[in-house]
Amino acid sequence: MDTLSVCERISDYVDWYAQQTPGQLAVVFGKQRLTYSELNRQVQACANALLALGIQKGDRVATL
């Protein structure tokens, strides 16, 4: 992926930034801080867990 403009999903956006600036701060929530690299690992783990449950492209998933 060359530019951010080709990102279609939020996971593409996170992955692009993780490749470009892995150590840059991505998320701050209270005292918790994640870099783009750390956030990307969590996004990928979540995606893999959903795939393992049988979730497919186009399925709707609620998050809390």
C-alpha cells in the first residue's frame, strides 16, 4: 500500500500507519497508550479471532 488514500477499512489505515510510523502514538485512553505498531497487533488479533469464529466479509459485527 503506497498511500493512505487507498485505505478502504480502518484496519488498512492502522496497518498503513504501523508500516510508516510504527513507534508513533496512535491511541490514548486514560493512562493507556498504544503506538501504531501495538495497535496494529491488537487489530490483527481481533480480526483473526473473528475469522476463527466464522465471521466472513460482509458480516456485521457489534463492538462494545
